Amino acid sequence: MSARAAGSAVETARADAGLAIRLEGVSLGYGRQAVLEDLHLDIAPGEVLVIVGPSGSGKSTVLRAIAGLLAPRAGRVLAEGVPVTGPSPDRAMVFQDDALLPWRTVRRNVELPLRIRGVPRRERGTAAASWIARVGLAGCEDRLPRELSGGMRQRVQLARSLAGAPRAVLMDEPFGALDAQTRAGMQRLLLDVLRDTLATVVFVTHDVDEALLLADRVVVLGQGGGQGGGYGGIGCVLRVPDPRTPDIDRAGLRARIIEEL
Amino acid sequence: MSTPALDAALAPNAPAAASADAAAATGRTRTAAGLRRWAVRLGSLAVVVALWQWLTTADARLGLRFDRLPSPAEVATEFGRQLGTRIYYLDLAQSMIRILTGFALAAVAGIALGVLVARSRWIGDLLLPPVEVVRPIPAIALVPIAILVFPTDEQGIVFITFAAAFFPIMVSTRHAVRALPTLWEDAVRTMGGGRAHVLWNVVLPGTLPGVFGGLSVGMGVAWICVISAEMISGEFGVGYRTWHAYTVVDYPAVLVGMASIGVLGWVTSASIELLGRRLTRWLPRGEGTAR
């Protein structure tokens, strides 16, 4: 277990400590179409769990279920032992792209979760300003999303999701639409930001290198439904030794994940 | 003619951070081009008026009989005379009060109902059938009913205006709400936002572009109907005055009435358009492509 996760385990009494998430026999799907059957997964408080899988394997579907946006067809999703029945500000979500409200400026987008929670105006402003600076966008507070590049928009989304001080951050391929260079920068920023937070992170990606860079543990999802009526499920769960440490050769683990995919 | 005029009026302060420098550099040529375009527009208008003057004073009969049509000069004289009377302004005010009351009621009711029926299947099933039955009836065909049901003519005319503007606004709102991407709603819900937050922070701002389409169309048909209703049952108003002039065969006054209606309609539509642009500045439209 990483130092970060172990540290948070000691401090579970803190209100901003990471959320323990558990999936018990969860089946997910849209309409009559099942995507995933009988998932079991325990996510420890404060850990960074990365879900990898080919497109159509239902990675995002799992995330939507944890967020409370999609009700399971069977089984239960538990957050801190309590069944999830709907979205909660405890579980913030970062979407792939275009999830900023285009009519709100950067500042007003970042302030939104605080406003919804009823934080007074002045505190909202201070918290938003510090998060905007944290993601390197100081000076862009009054711009509209359409005046920002894709990478800058994702920075704003990151600031917006963290401004509400969530206990879990669910990230749905947040860097999937970015070019390689911007993506590397965003990954560095994320690592930097995560160092200071105790929140549990569930990160979905199809990029194995990104998974190995960020994860305490990697969950590989098998090929999902569709042909043959076979359902997807958890292929394997792999622990990453010395997580988020640069210059460690992870070729073996990488090969293992690619084999599972 | 209204739209290009507005474009030109808005062009200098159209905001676009990225192209601001470029705009400054080409500012001078733009002004020159703008002046040329204005000259063409005014010239076009002047040619039409000159043609009208010539046809009427020459008593032209080219299949169409222009000999009995008042000339621009006669209309201008009549217009000048009316501008000095109190009744002219009373009529304008009366028509404006009617249309603004009816239109405001229609905007509130149309947006509210459009959102409700698009967001709730149950309310849709409950309210849409009667609405859909009444919708194809032209508002002006409701005049006999309005005369029967409403205690005063005034209320009847406002009702007709309301009925005319209501349907385009309601239908546009409904479509705009249905076409709204679910992503924004999901985002607000994962921040802990409830129905009211989603409505206020996502549905209302997100549907504004579509809603303003409905408001523009609504304002247009509202004018058609308020004028028609005034012609049928009013005692004041531009429509009543124009029809009255016709019954006493005072054609210059008829044309003054028509021109007044045109100007009022243009001012109200342009106001809606301007307000719509101000409120939807966030839309991804380039400076040059502003419609």
C-alpha cells in the first residue's frame, strides 16, 4: 500500500478523508442491454484506482454507477458502507470534455459546486481563485470556455471538481481528447495536485502507460457485451509497486496488462 | 433590412478575445467598407421612394393603377400633421401596451410550459393534448371567442396577442430543452445539485439560444395579430386608426398607419434580437460569422 493511502487510513476520522467505495455483485447496463455482470471491487480510502479496458468494456459505466448517475440492475454500490442512491458532492466527477457550462466564465464554473453547497460568496471567490491558480490558470478567470484550449478546459474541470472538497474524485478519461504533449503536462499536474489531497481517486483510461503512471492499483476490464452476448467483467486487479515514483521500469507489469486486454 | 443594420451596429463591440488584435489592425478598412455598405443600403431605399414618387405623380397605369395611390410627399405631409396631434401618440402607446402585455405573458407562460412538458413525461401527457388541438387555430380566428368571453375589448386584444406569441415560444422552448446535452446536467448533479439547481444553472441558460428563436417568431406573429384584432374590435391603437382611415377613404393616413406599424414592429423585433445576442455571447460563433 502506498504511503499516501496508508497515511489516509490513519486519518479516517477527518471529514475530508478519502471515501471507501465497494461494489457488491453489481450488474450494469442501459435499457435491456447488459454491459457488465456481477462486479466485486473494494476501493480503499485514499487510493488511486485506475480502470483500464478497451472501448465498449464498460469502464465509464462503472464510473457512472459509482457517481450515482446510473442505478445498478443488480447488486449494490456502497460508499463508506452506505448504498449509493444518487449523485453526491462527496463524489465529484471529471468528464472527458465539454462538461464546463459554456455560459459561465472560468471563475463561475469553478465556484459552482461551492455555490450549490451554499458557501458564502466571499469564501467562494477565495477558494475558486486559489484552485484556478493551482491548476495554472491565474489570469484566465474571466474567460469563457470557448476561449480556452482543450487542455485549459480540462484544467478548469479539475479545479472545479476539487473546489468542492470531495472525498472521491471520479475521472472519466479526462485527458483522452488531448494531444500527447498536453496530456503529459496534465498528468504531471494531476500527480502534483493528488499529492496534497486525501481523496480517493477512480480514474478511467484506455492508455496503459497513463494507468501505470498514476495508479496504486490497476483494474483491467475484459471485453464487454455485444457479440456472442458475453458480458464484460473484471479481468484482473494488479497492484503497482512503488506507485507514482518516476524512473521505475514497469515493462513486466505493462506486458501483463496488455496481455489481459 | 433589420438584420444587416444590427450587424453593423454591433460589429464595433463584438467581443472575441482571440481576434481582438486582428480587428484593431483592420479597423480602418472595416470602417471604410462599413460606410460603403451603408451608402448602398440608403441608396436602395432612396431609389424605391423615388420610383414610388414618380409612379404616383405621373399617374402611371401599367396594369396596376398607381394614379390613386398617395405619393410619398402626400404621405409625408399627412405624417407631419399626425405627429402634431395627441391622438397619434395615444394610439402608439395603446398598441405598445397591448403587445408588450400579451407578449410578456406569452413569454413567461410559453417558457414555463415548454420546460415542464419537456422535462416531465407526466405533465406532457396531461397538458399537451389540449395545447396541440388549439395550436393549429390561427390566433386571429379566436377573435369571436375573445369578444364573447372577455368582459372588455382590451382584455380580448391582449388575449389574442398572447395566443399568437405563446405557441412559437412554447414549441421552441420544448425543442431546445429536449436537445440539451445531458452532460451538463450530469455535471451539476455530481456536484450535489438538485432539480432547482439543474433548472436554474443548466436548463434555462442552455436553452436560451432556442428560446430566443421562439421569442423572435412570437414577436412577429404578435404584431400581425394585435393589429388585426385592433382592426376588428378596438377603439384605439394603430391598427384601429389605420382601418378607420380606410373606412373614410383617407389613403395617406392608411399609409402613415402602415409605416408606423412597420417601425414599431422593427424596433420591438430588433430589441429582442439585441437582447438575445447579449445573453448568448457564450455561443461559439466567430466575429465574422455573426448571422
